[in-house]
Amino acid sequence: MNAKQHIVALTIMGKEYRIVCEEDEQDDLLISAQQLDIQMRKMRDSGKINGPDRIAVMAALNLAHELQILKNQNLALKRSLGECLTGISDKIETILEKA
């Protein structure tokens, strides 16, 4: 095990998981585990989904869907930013050509 890696104990739905991660990723991993635990407990408590496996799959699907939405938004923002930067660059070139 690398010196910068740590074993982190995570508790999700009452079960402990030990995960090896980089030291600088530990806080994000803990936050992610907490979010997953909260989402899984909400699903369990709603009574609509039974069984820890089904709850885990549905929680993973929900989180993957949220991630995909954010990726799509990020891509749209990158495109928009690229178009803005191209427009600014064109305007600067036009002004410099006239000077």
C-alpha cells in the first residue's frame, strides 16, 4: 500500500466497508458515502423498495442519473463558453486589424 493511501471505514445502511483511497480523496469519499447512506435510508424508509440489493441498485441508478445530468450541463456550459471566447477573440482581431 502506498504511503499516501489510507484505509477508510465507511458505514452504509449499518454495514461497514473498508476502502483504500488516496489521502487527498478521503474527505470526498466520506461525503459520497454519507450521501449514499442517506439516499438508501430514504428509499428503505419509504417502503416502496424492499431488500438491500434493490435499494443499492436504485440508489446507484439515481446517483448515476444525477451525474449524467451534471455531465450534460457541463458539456453545454463548455460549448457556450467556447462560443463566447470565439466571439471575443473575433472582436479583438477585428479591432486590432482596424488599428
